[in-house]
Amino acid sequence: MAENASNRIVITVLGKNRPGIVAGISRVLGDENVDIRDITQSIIEDIFTMTMIADISAAASDFITLQERLSAAGESIGVNVQIQREDVFNYMYRL
């Protein structure tokens, strides 16, 4: 399936910085055959933030299952993980 906005998701991660956050989230995405297209992260004081754009066109699971798996992974490593479809994100934050 060709990549387009409906096949792409925005993933945001927020929490207290600690080792293993990127690995934990990336592991779920790799297991689900999700392609990370772009990633940025920053640490301000002890607060970790990460935003990813990912392509789910070849994902092993549907959006809801992926959302549940990422949320569970985040909970196990002590961060909050939110995902939404890129087209919805763009609609919500248009100027």
C-alpha cells in the first residue's frame, strides 16, 4: 500500500527521563512492522519528550491494537504514549 497521510501516525511520548524509553517504544513498532519515518526527542531538565512520524501501511495489527500496545509499553517504562493519525493531527492543528 502506498504511503499517505491516512497510513501515517504521530506518536508522542512524555515522561521522566530514564534509559530505555526509545528502545521500548521502538521495539513495539518493530514487532508490529511499523516504519519509523521521522523522530525527534529532547530532554529538558529531567523531562523526556519524543515525537515520531510512522507509516503503518504494513503494520501487523490495526490502529487500536497498536495504540493499546504502545500505551502498555509506555506504562511499563513510566511514560505517557499517545498516537493519532497524521491526517487527524493535521486537521486539529491547522492554521
